[in-house]
Amino acid sequence: MCIRDRIYLVREALESAALRAAVSRATAEDDRRARAALRALDEAIEAGDGGTAYHVESRRFHLALIGPCRMRRLLHMLESAWNMTEPLRPMAQLTAPDRELLHSDHAGLLAAFLRRDADALAQACAGHHHRLQGFISELPQHTGLFAEGD
């Protein structure tokens, strides 16, 4: 397993923990924020921006779902892990159909969040990360920040 894959594995574990805590603490305002973030993702897909806006809005959406955990240290660790993957910018490197598949996962994440169903949310998160990691594993590994041997 390369370093890039290990970082995404850590990111998944941290996000899953944050989501489980978030569903029990979320408020109506958190629901509004999460819905708005999903709408922004919808707009990025519709605009066909090549991944740039989608990349930004995807992070905003995930933060809207995990923010209600209100666990400052956990959020900081997750943000650090996310920042380590930021230079890869996978959304900008994926095809439009691949981005649409990832985006389809977001509706399930939001639905489970709004139902306050921690188990369904954890399952949707795992599926989403598995799909993302599959796409990322197909990206070149011999160049850039995550080059093998570093």
C-alpha cells in the first residue's frame, strides 16, 4: 500500500468517527448547511467545470456533515489528513462520469445524515471512500507529492 492510499485510509477512519458523532449532535441549522452544500455540488456537476469547483464543493459538503460532531481535535486531525491529500486534487483528474458516480454517493450520505441514522451514514461513508480509493488507485503514482519511494 502506497503512502497516498494510507492517507486516504486514515481520512476515511477519521471521517467515519466524526460522522457517527455528528448525527447525534446535528441541529436544523446543520441540516440546512448540509443541504446547501449538496446543492452547490449539484451546480458544480451541472456546470461541467472540469473538477475545480466540484473539488471545493465536495470538501464543503463533507465538512458540513462532520462539523456537527463539534469535536475540535477530531476535526483538526481530519482536516490535517484532508490537507495532505489536497495536492493530489483527485476530483480535477477524474472523468466527468467518475465524478458523477462519486456525487451519487453524496445523496445517500445526506439522506442518512438527515435521518440521524449513524449506521447507514457509516455504511454510505465506507462505500463512498471505497469508490474514491478505487478511482485514486488508478491515478499515476510515479510523479508528484505521493511518488513511490518518498
